[in-house]
Amino acid sequence: MHAPAKQRTGSVLSAAVLALGLFAVPAQNANAGQHSFEPQDDSQDDPREDPQAEEAAALPSSDAPATVRWTLNGGLGPTVGFNGVAFGRLIMDGQYRLFGADVGPAVGPMLHVLFGKNRSGLQLGPSFLWELFLADPKDIRIYVGPFIATGYGMERYDSVIVSFRHYWFLTLGGQARAMFNDRFGAFVRPLNFDISAGTGGARGAWSFAAGVSVDF
């Protein structure tokens, strides 16, 4: 009586094991095929592979020419001394671009010609400018930056007695410049502080200047 029951139980267990084996083999083959035919793309999350990011990083700060070596300025404006005496100033200066670009530091020679009632003179020395690109509204590039000049000055006074004054000068101020194309533009130095020390003691003045600018 017990022997047939054990045989039936063994037959059921064998059938169950065989069925599990038949289901396991196709499932394993399906998983292997899925891994072999679905390559992973890891470049989507890597910003270095994004062409738009590379193009944005390569854009310059302005559309100025790639190489700008010299800037020449010419203009004029009034100067008013702290003692109330006013006279004119003709400005001629140039700056060499140390980085060879439209922005950054630049140094060069400067010549100021002074003129007024019973007065004439000149100022000669180096100038320093550090321009920063501000904006380009309507395709006009705008730059701003500090301006410094120093050197030797001489003035002649034609009054009852002709006299001369020799002195050292320092000009501190700022400059704004607008370039209308790749070469020509205009500049303005709205408020500069001038001090001088030499024959006749120390003096101070405020000056304004505006004129044309050329890049090449």
C-alpha cells in the first residue's frame, strides 16, 4: 500500500524539477540576448561631449578682430584748476596692447599740449590703460577702464614777465570707448584728476577730454 504512494510522490517531484529546468533555460537565453544587443551610451551625461557647450566656451568676449596691437587716440577738452583758472588741452596718445587683444592692459606714449590765455605748455610721458569689454548694443562695442598718465610737464606764462614752470604730473581717471567697426571709434574721459609738483609748488585740476580712436 505504501510503495505505490512513494512512487507517485517521486514522479511528481521529478516532473516539477523538469518543468523548472525547461522554463529557466529560455529565460537565461533571453537575458543574455538583451545584454548583448543593447549597448549603453554614456556620452549623453558627459558635458565634454556636448558640441553646443564646446561652441559656447569658444565664443570670444566680443566680435573684435582676433589681434589688436595698437590704439591711437586724439582729442581735446577743458581743464579747470582748483584755483579756478581754466585752459585747454590737446590730447595725443597711443597704447600698445600687451595681450594682443581688444581687452586687457596697454601702455604707450602720451603728449598733451596745453593752451590758454597767456599760457602754453606740454606734458610728455607714458600712459597706462586697462580696458574691459562692457557690451555691444546695435553692433557698437563699448569698453571701459582706468586710465593713468605721468611724466614731465612744462608751461610758459606770458604776463608782465615771461616765466616758465617745470614739474612732474600725474593724471588719474577713467575712459569709456565705443568702436563702430573693426578700426574706428570714439572715446571720452569724463572726469580726470590732475596733480603736479615742481616750480611754483604743487597744483591740482580737473579735466575732461573726448575724441576719436583708431585700432590696428
